[in-house]
Amino acid sequence: MRLIIRPEKGFGKIEVELDESLWKKIEELAESYGVSPERVVEIALTGEFREPKGNLEELERKAAELEEKTWTLEKEYSSLRFKAYGLSEDNKILAIELSGLIAENSGLKRFLRMKPERNLELRKLISYYLQG
């Protein structure tokens, strides 16, 4: 594999020939850290390495424990989120029905030549539940 490094400004470039095994290692590093292979090469050339500030094995163990706790909490609260979604959908349906009843009531009041009422708070509440 041929690697070409160009400067951000100016002329000149560096061409390096990389064998396939080295390129595979670069790709593995890039995948494990979630960066592009070009970024791995850039870090290697500029020396932007970071030394871990603590015991790496202990930090990885803590991260695994936190991930396990996260999944435990996810299992506990997934049913609550499902119930909340169901209630939200029920509220939308009720808001639609209420809006229809208000429109019907308004039509009946016009038919009876009564003064129609404009309940703005109720309209805001209906629009709130239709949005969410």
C-alpha cells in the first residue's frame, strides 16, 4: 500500500510504501479506537500519544462494571418507558376526541343561536397533547 502525506499548506509530499501486514495493524488500531486509518498514521508521525493516567486494567474493569449497571438499569426502566409511551398515545387519542366534542358543541351552540365560548386554556392543553 502506498501512503501519500501532503502538507496543509505549500508544496511537497511524502510517499511511503507500506507492506500489507503493517496496513492491517493500522486498520485494526483505527477500528479499535474508532478513528480513521489516516488519523492513526498522523498520530504516529506527530507523536501525539497519550500515556494512561491510571492503571489501565483497573479502568477497563470499572468501565465493564458501569456497562453492566447500565444494562441492568435499562432492563428495569424499559417497561416503564413502554407504559409511558402507551399513556402518551392514549392522551393523544383523548385530545383528538375532546377536540371533536368541542367542535360539535360549538356547532350545536351556533345552531341554537347561543354565544360560542372560546376556551383558550383548553385549546392550549389539547395542542400540547397533540404535539407530544
